[in-house]
Amino acid sequence: MVRKVGWRDKKVDNTTDYRYKAQAGRIDYIRVLDDCVEFLIHYIPDKNRYVNCIKNENTECPACNAGYVPEKKYVCTIIYISSKDKTGREETIGKTMVWSFGPDKYVQLRGLDEEYGSIKKYDIVVICTETQFQKVSLNINTSKKTRVSKEMVEEYKANAQLIDKFTETKSAGEVEEILNSEANNDSAYTHKVNQVKNIRGKSVDMDSEDVSDTSDAIETSEVAETVTATKTEQDPEESDELDIDAIINTELDKLKKDKKSK
């Protein structure tokens, strides 16, 4: 679809640039500015995108009806104050951003709020050990000296509405349109390969055989089911000797062949 937009179309914005994401190996300083908002979101694998759940007392959600189970997410507005690299060099960022996270981080933040009082009074130290799944530890910077400047506060006042853009819901028709749109085969393929990578605990380039270790392994999806089913077929006494790498290599080969055939 082609749409003429001219130069004053208010529907065009760059709010994705305001989504906070910690980076492995860095230490970030942030300040939470408002109360947390809880919402439900659906992941649509073959479209490789997220859609906010629109179900309420008066509205049915097409994504729910299609069998996509929603998950809880939390969001708040922050000032991304600064970031330190591995050498300790600190870079001032001073940007208002929206931070979306799952229950695990909410529980960490709740613990800090219970221990220190309102977390909005303190700079929070974010230490990231893994970027993709946002594995972070959160701590309070108890120093009375804040890194927040007056300029940062003024920018926040000008962008306080950002959180609304991340929690707004589409109409039922718009959700239906997303569900019925053509599948993004490359995105679906990438998602499946990432699931294989997680089972193995390796980092796999889709177009090469190079493999390097990563820190965590998570068993998910069809490939995990394949591994489990294969384990069940083995003699119980031989199950500990099952060649998991051989099974996963077979699944990767299948995915690559599927991609080429499409």
C-alpha cells in the first residue's frame, strides 16, 4: 500500500528511538519518573511482531480468539542519565525514554522500593550481562548526589506523553489486519533459529556453521519438543548419552532447507 504523507503527517514519528534497552558489558544510570503501568501483549511469531491485547468487558481481542496467549508487561518513563563502558568511561545520555519489562524486573524494582522507599527519589544502577533477553541486576545509587540535570528534567516534561504511545491499543479491525497479513518468512525463520540457539546455548549464524558459546540455554518450541520426543524413544539406560548436538544440527538443516524452498 502506498500512502501520500507530505511533510506534516503527525502519524510519522520516531518513538521507537525512545525505548530503553540495556547493553551487555555496560553500567547504566537511570531515574524512574512515574508509576508503573501493567498491560497485556501478544507475540505473533510468523509476523515477528507484538500487538497489545485489546480485550476488556466490552471488546473481544482477535489475537486472543486466534489462540495467542497474552503475557504481562510493565512500562514506565525514565531518564536515561548516563552509561559506563568496561573501562569505566562514563557518557552522559540525558534522554527521556520508555522502559518496558516483564514481571522479573518488576519484582526487582518492587524490592528496591520496599527497602529504600520510593525508587523515584534515587538514581538506579542497571548492570547488564546479556542484551537479547535483557538480563540485568538493579541497584539503588544511595549517594545523595544525583546525576540528573535541570536540562534532563525539562526534556522529560516535554516528552511525558511517550508512555501513552507504548500502551495505546489498536482497533479490533487493525489487529485482524495484522493477523491476516502475509507471513514474514524471514522473520519466522529467524525466530525458529533463535529457539534452536537457545536450546543449545550457542550463538549460531543462520548462513554459516560457525558456533560460539553464550551464557544461557533455554529450552523452547518445536525443537525442544523434537529433542524431548527423541529422548523418549531411546532406551532409558541410554538416554544420558543422547547426542543433543546431532539432533539440533538436523533441525537447523531442516530450517535452512525450508527457507531456501520458500
